[in-house]
Amino acid sequence: MKETKILLPEKDIPRRWYNVMADMPNLPAPPLHPATLEPCGPDDLKAIFPMSLIEQEVSTERWVEIPEEVLEIYRLWRPSPLYRARRLEAALNTPARIYYKYEGVSPAGSHKPNTSIPQAYYNKKAGIKRIATETGAGQWGSALALAGRMFGLESTVYMVKVSYHQKPYRRVAMETWGAEVLASPTDRTQSGRKVLEADPESPGSLGIAISEAVEDAAGRVDTNYALGSVLNHVCLHQTVIGQEARKQFEIAGDYPDIIIGCSGGGSNIAGLSFPFLLDKINGRDLRVIAVEPSSCPTLTKGEYRYDFGDLAGLTPYLMMYTLGHDFVPPGIHAGGLRYHGEAPLVSRLFHDGLIEAAAWPQSGVFEAALLFAGTEAIIPAPESAHAIKSAIEEAVTAREEGKERVILLGLSGHGNFDMQAYADYLAGKLADYEYPDEKIREALSRLPVISR
Ligand SMILES: Cc1ncc(COP(=O)(O)O)c(C=O)c1O
């Protein structure tokens, strides 16, 4: 019998998170305090994060124990299945073996609860009562709302305005889990008011929503901030994905040649690939591809330098690939990929040639999503469909070269709340948008030059 799903028992949920910092050839440069330009210390971060997460942020220990209270909630949906995409392979007539690790089985529908749950747990333990955060597509906001509910924390979610209107049911899901949801930019924060003054019609962006959430958290002692991607501790929590996938590949008697995941702030590709990356660092022939939209081409067209993580400049300077923190990407449907920066860990590994990047316009991405839905049946999140597009391209190349290749695709979420995106695609209403190089250069020219 040819197996389609490779399933692990609950006892195989990883008990530790894997910290790639223990093994990467070059560590990322430290975050810098915006006023002093000195590396940030724990004191600089403790206004918005609990100490346990700050410790994880800077730790270079290879393994970090997962608390039992977190494992108990992971057990509601983990381990997630690894599928062999036999029907997609047949449709492509490819000799490649395509596998996908499906994170859409989480209650929020994506990989995001892998980190929202521990973040809520550590905040609760530190005595925090309320969390403020941002959300692009609504996936992270849902994950945080869910986690807040699990641990009895209040949550306020600044949801990028374009997504707020595109996805009303995401908002309702968050409210069902007890969160307060606001369309960002709001008039509740200084950062939001400033954007609205300049452009009352602003569609919002992740950079703006992060500013609002950070400002909210910094202004209240009972409130902390939680970020759904980018930071080291977020990438760390996501490594449950790749650790499980490694075990599942052992069961399948296979090993990936190419690992492909979409990348917004980078935690998805980090979580999927980092547990395999050590093999590459040790010389194994393995490609890792981070896939992004052509309209927000952070790795493929951005620069590696210090920049803020948000629009208003409230975060430390992070050394990362960036398009400039005041870059507002067009309102494409993959809201979770509309971020100007990239995780410092992924950025460093990309800079050192251990990770590659690809970028696609959204019409080709939706074509790939429809082929996937028509063969593998799952309707993918528009973000995840970027990775599907690259996986299909690689499988077609394998066919043209007559090579057997093993592809691991990160299916980071389902698209069941993304029907407006599919409706627009089916009605022929999706426009492709290649961000003009001169606009990127312009945004980058406004960045401070920090040489260290
Ligand atoms: C389904 C899905 N996949 C991927 C991403 C991008 O994730 P990351 O920031 O971890 O790269 C998002 C972000 O919201 C998402 O919702």
C-alpha cells in the first residue's frame, strides 16, 4: 500500500525547541538600541517582553526545554501530518517526490500557534494580564487570541486595515476567542494617528500595526507585546515543525533535497528548515528556499542592514534584509507576507548562502493554489501558495532534467478564511504588482547608515 499521510503519535511531539544559533557559522549582529546604537540588553526589552522570552532571544544553547503546560496544548493538534503529494506529482508528471508538512491542522489554521502558545504561557507566568499584538492576514491574531484564551489573558489585536476588510470572519474568529480587534491604523495610538493624518485612506501595513501594538504595550504595565514572526524566540518555537518532519522522513525512508517555505517575517521557513540545516552546515547537499511575493521582495531585492522592525521606529534596530521600514507594500492577498523585513536569523543564513530565495507575482501563485486544491484537495492559504508555486517549478525542472528529487514543502496554513482572495482570482480581478526598483531604493535611502 502506498501511504499518503505519515503520522506520528503524540509521544513524538518534540520536547525541546532547536536553537540554530548553536550551529550557524556566523551569528547575526545584535539588535541595537535606537538612541545609543549600543547592543540592546535585557533591560531595553523588558518593558514589552517577559524575561524568559528575552533569555530565549539571546540564548545560544542548542536545545530549549518545552514546558509541560505548552506541550499539553500542542497535543490538541500536534504532531501535524506529513503528506506525500502523490496526486500533485501525477498531475505534474514529475519524477520528483513531493511531501508537504501541513500546519493548517492547528485550531487557528496555520503554524502561528506554535509560538503564540508559549508566548502566552511565559507572559502569564510573569504576571502579565493583557497582550497587544498586530496581525496581517489574521492568522497571527487568531493564534494569539486563541493562546490568550487558553491562558486567561486579555488580548488586543491591531489588524492591518486591508485584511480587516478582506477577512471579516478572521476578525470574528479572534473575537470568538475573546480578543478585541481594531483596524490599523487606528486613532488609539500616536503612531496610528500620525499615519492617518498623512493618509486617511492608508491600507495599513504590518510595520504600522507593529508600531501601534508596541506603543500600546509600552504604555501599560499590565500589558506586554507579542510578535508573530521575525524574532529569534519565535523562530525557535517554530522548530517543532522541522523536528517532526525529520522523524516523518525517517519513517518514509526518504530525505529532502529541497526544502521550500513561504516567508513573511521568516519564522515559517525557519521552523521548517532549521532542524535540517545542521546537515547542510555539515556538508550535506540540501537546498532551502524562502519564497516571497514579487510585490514585497525583501530577500530578493532588499538590502542587508540595520533597520527598524516597525514603521514608527519604536523597536530596536535589527540587522536584517529590509525594504525600508516605511515601505508600504501593495494590498495583495497574501497579507502575512506583506512585511518589509526578514528574521535576523534567516537574513544571516541567506547572507551566508545557506538559504536561497525566490519571488513570484500573485497570479501565478493562485494558479498554483488552484492546481494544489484540485489535486491534494486542501485550499491553501495565499501565503502558503507561494511555496507551492516554487515547489511546482522545482518539480517541473526535475521532470525536464529527468532527475528524481525530493521536495519538502511547508504548507503553513489553510485558506478557508481567504475566500475573497479566491473570489477575486476566479473573477480575473487579481493584479500583479512588481515593486519598482526605484521605489525600493528610495525607501532604503531614508535608512540611517550604521556601521559597526
Ligand atoms: C499561512 C501563513 N503562512 C506564512 C506566513 C508567513 O509567516 P512568517 O512570518 O513566519 O514567515 C503567514 C503570516 O501571517 C501565514 O499566515
